[in-house]
Amino acid sequence: LIRQALCSEDSHRRRILTLGLGFLIIPFLPASNLFFRVGFVVAERVLYLPSAGYCMLLTFGFGTLSKYTKKKKLVAAFVLGILFINTLRCMIRSGDWRSEEQLFRSALSVCPLNAKVHYNVGKNLADKGNQTAAVRYYREAVRLNPKYVHAMNNLGNILKERNELQEAEELLSLAVQIQPDFAAAWMNLGIVQNSLKRFEAAEQSYRTAIKHRRKYPDCYYNLGRLYADLNRHVDALNAWRNATVLKPEHSLAWNNMIILLDNTGNLAQAEAVGREALELIPNDHSLMFSLANVLGKSQKYKESEALFLKAIKAHPNAASYHGNLAVLYHRWGHLDLAKKHYEISLQLDPTASGTKENYGLLRRKLEQMQKKDV
């Protein structure tokens, strides 16, 4: 074909063959792994133009063949047969694209020794909550490619959640040794070290993550949690403030700031932070709940009640929301409403000891009032 494309006396034939071969070969070369490693070969997206070249060459070939043979029906039948087979194959392949899981599993059947395929199957399973199966595929990905840092990071994350902290630390430490600028792995390593009470190492890991990715709000949030565990309250507040500057909708950082200020008696500052947070994230029920608690302690009962009710409307099955609203009513003197919300809270969470105790105090108070009335 190349000789004909270059040397044929028929200029029309040269143009068709050159164009067909060009489409077939040139767009595929970058994905062929011949010149540099790209990590894939037969992805559909790199086969569209080569397929066009294939179709051009096939059409030209059968056209030429039909000129030099008397068995034109046989040639036509052969063309239709190839068309049918390719159409059928296309339909079968299209079925693999119905879901991520089908697509990755189809790749697994073709490339069982490809670490990236095992990683993709594992990630898909992890996203669906099937951590046990995900661990198996991540382990296989690491076995096939011992330097696959993303698989190590994801596997370390799952092991961290399953409280298998020693192995998680080993995997994440290996990942950052292989790729020292892998910020996410440094942050996850810090979380594991924090859980192991190795606070200095955790702080260093968080700082390294931020060094490699300066705009990293989640890492600042976790650094703030570390400082809070160490009772370094000012440092914790500064870290969470950095997280909210980088990501104004970072609800957890805002919430932790409000709770820390509330717990340390800085009610005015907690209220200011809570109001600032709700301006940025007006529909976050957890922020409403935290600010309502602060307002209740500041004896701003009406405003606190409105926020509690709004939070309950957004998340009606949160036992703590009903329980804390009941406490507000209890302090406020609305005892019947307090009784109602204590009972709802205990229905949602019968094991809440604080709510049980407060409900018992309220019932005794109501009984005493009834005796006085009698």
C-alpha cells in the first residue's frame, strides 16, 4: 500500500491511498507507546481517525477489486459481511459503555495485567461503598505496579477509615517517598499520624502538603483539627480561617470555628463567625444549628428558636437538633414545647443520655408544678 501510495502512476490512487494511510497511521502514533509512554493503546477516542482511514482503504480496495473480477456478487456479499460483523461488534462494545462498572470490567477482561484498569475498578467500587472489594483491586494494582502512588493513596485512605492505621501509614509513607510532591498523600499521611497520636509528625506532613499545594483548604482544615486536639486554639482558628479564605463554602471549617469559640466562652466572636458563615452558605443546617446554640447561650431566645426550627426543617431526623431546641425552650420557660421536642429527640435517638437526663428534670419540674396547682 505504501509503495502504491508513493509510486503509482495513477494520481487519483496515490491521493486516496496517501490520505487513507495517513488517517490510519499518523493519529494512532502518539498513542502507540512507540515513542513515549502514554499509558494506553486502544482507547476508542484515539481510534476515531484511524477508523476513518481504515474505511477509506477498505472501500477503495473493494472498489478496485470489483473492477478486476467477474464475481461481483461475491465481493458485495463479502463487503456486507464485514459491515454486519463490524456493526454487531459496535453494538456489543456500546453495551460496555452503559455504566462505569461495565466499562472498567470489560477493560479488565482485555488487559488483566494492567494496573490502571484494576485501579479504575477499585475506585468505582469504593465510590459505591464496597470498600472490601475495592481494597482487593487496589492491592492488585499496587502489586502489578509497585510505584502506582495513586493506588497506594486510595488504598491507604480506605485502610485509614477501617482503622488499619499501621498499614495505611506504611503505604502513604511509601507513596510520598516515590513522589515527594504528592500533596494529597502527605495530607492523608498526616491524618493517619494524627490518629496514631504522633502529633509532631502529623504537623510536619500537613506542612509538607501545603508546601507542595499552597491553595489546599482541606489540609488547612485537618491542620486546624490537629491544633484543636493539642489545645492550641489560636493556631486552630488561624488554620480554619485559612481554609475558609481559600474555600469560602468550607462548611466544616466554619462549623469548627463556631464550636471552638463557643466552647472557650467567646460567644460574641462565635456569633460573628456564625453570621459570616451563614451569609456565605445560607442553607447549611449544621451552621444554623451551631449558631442557634451560641444565640441560646447569649439569651437571644427568639433568634435562636428561628434558627433551630429552620435547621430542623432542613434536617428533621437529627435528634440533637430537637434535643438542643428542647433545652432552649426549657431555659426560656416554654416547658410544654420543651417536653415535645425532648420526646421527639428520644424517639429518634433513645440512647442520648444527656437528653434523657434533661427530660427527667423537666418531668419532675412539671409534676411539682401540677402538685402546687392541686
